[in-house]
Amino acid sequence: MRLTERDFDVLTFLAAQGVATADQLTARFFPSKQTCQSRLHWMKRADLVESLPLSTLKSVSLGCFLQAIDVLSLAKQDVWKFRVYRLTKRLRPRRSGAEHFSDPRMWKHQLQLNGIRKRMEDWFPGAIILTDPDIQAEERRLKMGRELPIADLVVRLPGKEIAVEVERTHKTETKYHLRFLDFRDSHYTQVLYFCESEQLFSKIAALANGIEKIGVSRLLAPETVYRQGSGFVRTEEFHGLAAKAS
């Protein structure tokens, strides 16, 4: 069997995102999970991709493993047979900043980001999606004066550039204030924070007070966004897609 254009798309996605589940790959590239798994099985035999049990995350921490179960909404009976996919070692990107995305320490973050990326692609068909290493490489290539705040994802389309952050850990208030000011003064038209916990959501929503372009959402409830002055709105409305969504 030969590699198809869709196979190359799958490999390119895994190179950029590091890791994905069969469900995530199905939603993005395949008409059914059965078709996806059949193709992944062939790519495993061709030594292009490998699969590992989600329980590999326990080597990072039990808490991280349990949080990933919540992120993926897994039933207890599915946890021990659930697997994730990544490129084999010989194919993993060696570009600076991307090689660690397939490491188990990054799995939970990247699996969360995959879901957010799919949602953004559904909202903005045809948009260019940049990951953190892409943004840094572009900045170096164009030799922009003041460094941009590097987001987890950037969604680029005519007249709009959205920075997306997945926030997992608490930082000092000073670090948040400096980052928010950088975002405020950047060319990004919107900045959307997805917070892993309720405590993080409350903290960021309070500290981002007064910066209209920043919206704050919850990873487990991404359908709504809080923005100072507007309160809670649907995420489509935050992006100016309310009319399209209705």
C-alpha cells in the first residue's frame, strides 16, 4: 500500500501536535473510527506511527493521568484499553520546540489542545493554524522588533488573528499582568484563554479585567466565554460568529 494524501495529512498533524487519540483523528480526517483504526494499523506496520496506552501518563504523575481521563470523558471500563498515537521516533520532528510535544509529560496538554484546535477549525474553515514553534520560527524569520507573546495556537485569517492559550498551572500575578499587557499591545485581534480548573478561570478572569480583547473560558465548558464588560457570552458570539451560528 502507498501513502495517500490523507495519510500525509495525518502524519503532518501528528508532527505538529505530537499526539492524538483515534477519536480526534477520526473527527478530523476519517469518515468513521473503523476506517481510521484500519489506516492507523497499516501505518503502525509501516513503522510510521506508534500507539501507547494512556496509562503511560502514570509515569508522569497519577494526578495527570486522572485529569486526562476527565479531559477525554472516558468511562472507567475504557481507561485501561485506551491508546494514543504519535509518530515513530525516526519521524518525529527535530525542529526546535516541537520535538517534546510527543513526550508523555506533554500528552495531557496536547490532547486538550487538539480538541480546541478542532473547534477553531470548525468555526474558521480555511484559517491558517500556527503552533508555538511555527510562531517562534516566523518571528525569527521576519525579525520582528518587539517579541510577540508566544501562544499555544494562533488562528490566522483575513482581518483576524486569534491567540489561543491552554492554561494548566498557576503563575504569579506579576507574570500574568506582564503577559496580558503584551497581548494587549500585540497585533492579535483576540486572545482566548481556556482554563483547566475553576480556580485558574476565576484568577485569570479577574486579572484580565479591562483588556477587552481577552476572553476566558473553561476547558470543560468551552461553549461560553467570559469577557470584562460583557459577562458570559457564547464563544461564537465572542468571535463575532453569532449570526453564522444561528
